[in-house]
Amino acid sequence: MSDKLRIGISIGDINGIGLEVIIKTLADNRMLDFFTPIVYGNTKVASFHRKSIGINDFSFNVVNNPEQALDKKSNMINCWQEDVKISLGESNEIGGKYAFLSLERATADLINKKIDALVTAPINKHNIQQKDFNFPGHTEYIQAKTASDEVLMFMVSDELKVGVVTGHIPVNEIAKNITKEAILTKLSVMNNSLKTDFWIQKPKIAVLGLNPHAGDNGLIGNEDQEIILPAIQEANELDIFAFGPYAADGFFAGDQYKNFDGVLAMYHDQGLIPFKQIAFHNGVNFTAGLPVIRTSPDHGTGYDIAGKNKASEESFREAIFLALKIIKHRKEQVELTANPLKIRKLSKDRD
């Protein structure tokens, strides 16, 4: 049995690039020095993907549960036994069905603390919909399973950390979902995560405006002055160091994001377009606010390149490293909280 941290991995859509980036990541034996991987999938499906990208000297150690996982091995739990037809690059019901079986088993083990964190390969948000999965994505599914009140889709890289107030909703519904309460909630989750998960003592958070030029003093919409600014002011009263609202275009173009520990965008594309441009291949999607730890690479199913050995594993590798870092930080936080003398010593050392 492994004495290292156990990182569970769900395989995502079997017709996409999920297993390709998983296998490429784990084929580098140096990764096994840091953790014990437990992949939730099927060895026959994994073998198909391994052969499609020409990796011959790699195999999974089959286990029935995480407790059987071996150190220095890439372990796999078979979540189904039947043969599956794989159609690389195609979105179909089969891809969604088996993506869910993988996610369901991995999430259960995560909640039951059989694994220390979960890294999820990309799903297709359409074909995975079924009786037991009626959610916009991973974030909402795991939020429901853990009965978490508020979570934050937190895009993380060394250069930039971005969260969003509204996530996967239509553009024409964004404005009505921007409320002072929603902004304050997301600011609180981000602030707590920056402190606990990233060990930033007094995080500075930039808040983006909703309208062009942050409303231009009410000339282009009133949400920035009447909703966002009051939310920032109230956050400051709660000892959250929030600033703004900033016009998104100038904020990123002028590199202002480098002056902040986190950025709260009002909607999905406002935050994710610049994030993906700046973070490129090493961005990670982290669900902040959960009692468990879940990360994911910052890319989709990649149907267009599935099976062509073109997918980069860099983001997936970074998702694993971020999960390991957050596990460490949370454990240290618990230890320090249990022993106030350590906190005083740490504070003196930093002084």
C-alpha cells in the first residue's frame, strides 16, 4: 500500500484527449515520486488510447480500491467490465455514459476520504447529461455531492488567478445575476481560498466592472456604480482587500493584474479569455470553497486532436501539482490552527 498522497483521476470523455494527457503525464516516472495515482476508468479503454498515441512501455496496475494502490505505480480501478466502442473525436452518448461512471466512482471515494484529491479530465457538458447528472459541469456536480453552499470556479496559474461571479449561463442572463450579494459571496470564497489554499496572508483582489469602461460613471450602464462598487466597499468593511471596479480591457492590457493576488471577473469569458491567453498551457481550473480538493486542466475534450498525439499534458500535470500543493497547505493550516504557538513562531519568523 502506498504511503504517499493518493490522487484520484477521472478520465473524462473516452472519445476525447483525457486519457492521452493522463497517460503522457504518468508515463514520466518522475511524477510517481510525488504521489500515488489512482485512475478511474477501464484498462481496455486505456490500452486503446495508449496504442493510438504510440506509447508502448506503459501499463496500469489494476486495483479494486484506493487502499490497494501501490507506490511507484500508476494504478487503475476498472469502473466497468463491458467492452466499449471508442469513436475518437466524436461526441456521443457512449462518451458521456462512461465519463460519468468514472466521475461518479472517483467523487464517492473523494468524499469518503479514500483519496486525498481529485483531478478531473475534461467531460462534454452535453453528452454526459443523464438521470444522475443534471449539472452544467464538474463544479456543480461536486458542489451538490458535498452539499457545499458556495463555490468558486478559480482559474489558477503562476501569473494570474481569476474567479468569476457568473459561470456557465447565457450572456443575456449575466446582468440580472450580478448582485451585491453574489459578488460578496464570491469575494469571500476567493479571499478564504487565497489565505488557506495558497497561503497569502493579506490577499489583494481586483474586481472587474460589468460594462465597457466599468460603466464610464453611469454613461454605459449603472451596474458598476450601483451594484459592484457598493459590494467592494462592503467587502472592505469585512476586511477583504478588494479594489475596483476596473475596466477589463485596460486592466489586462496594462498588466495591472500583476499587482493583485486574485481577480474577480463578472462573467465567464471576461475572465477566461485573458486567463487562457496569459496562462497558455499551464492554467488549472480549481474549485474553491469545497471541503474536498478538485482540480482540472484548463482545456476541453479536444475532439479535433483526439488520438493524434497532439495534446499537451502540461496543464494536466500542473493540475496535479496544484492539488498536491493545496493538500499540503490545508494540512499545515489545520496544524497551525491546532497549535497557536506555531502561529506565533511563524509570525515572528516572517517578521
